[in-house]
Amino acid sequence: CYRPRRTILEVFADFPKTTRRIERLEQLLDLVPSIKPRAFSIASSPSLHKSRIQLLVAVVEYKTRLYETRKGTCSYWLSTLKPGCKIPIWIKKVAYQITIFYYYAQILKLKFLFKGSFQLDLVKPVIYIGPGTGVAPFRSIINERINLHNLNNNYLYFGCRSQTKDFY
């Protein structure tokens, strides 16, 4: 039970006496948890990509301490699809809540609107910081600023584990 990120198949192989006691498919399905839906942020600009939704997905693939290759269930599956392939999706409306101290808001001269959003001064450069994940919404916003307002003064800083693997 303490091996890192064991698969269901490995658990069954490690406990053959228990595995032999599973007689019906329904019993197996009761034991195996269902795969949870994956949520990804939209990375495309609505004004630039009117009839398409683009995602920015890092393909998860790594080796465990026991040198077993592990692949992300959804990210790896997406990477195997051919261009133009249709996949089932849903769009969930999300209300982002942005917390900024009033002091900093005054310094940055942000104009607050109701419902937790803010409006940026379109003339000033914008610095976006995405620490490790969450780069997709920034890509969407930057594309909107460039496409709608011709604003090229956007700077995105983000963290990643490897320069060779995580370059977007």
C-alpha cells in the first residue's frame, strides 16, 4: 500500500488471493473507482478563435521511484488524438474572485467594478504571473488584448519544472 501511485492492476497482482475472490464484473466495478472528469482552462481568445476552443495541456509522463512509466490519463489520451478529432466537452461558467489589497489597488490605479472583477487601464503594460500552472487563462487574455486593442505590452512569467519539457 505504500508504493507510490500504484495502478489498480498492480494492486490486483500484489494480492492474488483477494483478486481470485472477485467472481463477477459488478464486484470489480464496485472496487475500482471511476475516473473523475478533468477540467482545463480555455486558452484561446474568443475574438481571435470565434468557432474554436483551444486548450493548453501539459502531457503528464514520468517515472516512479521504481522506474515504472506513468502517464496522465487525460493529458496522454489528448496527446494521442489526431487533428480535427471531436471530443466530448462541457463548459462550466466560473466566477473568479480576485483579492487585491486596497493599498495596492490605489498604487496600480485599478478601477474596481462590482462582482469581484476589475478593469485594467488599457494603455499601461500588464505583467501576468502564473506560478507553475494556470497559464491558459493568461494566454487567452493576452490574445484578446493583442487582437482587440493591439496592445503588445504584455509580460507573462510562469514557473515550470523543466525548460525542455514545459516551454509553451
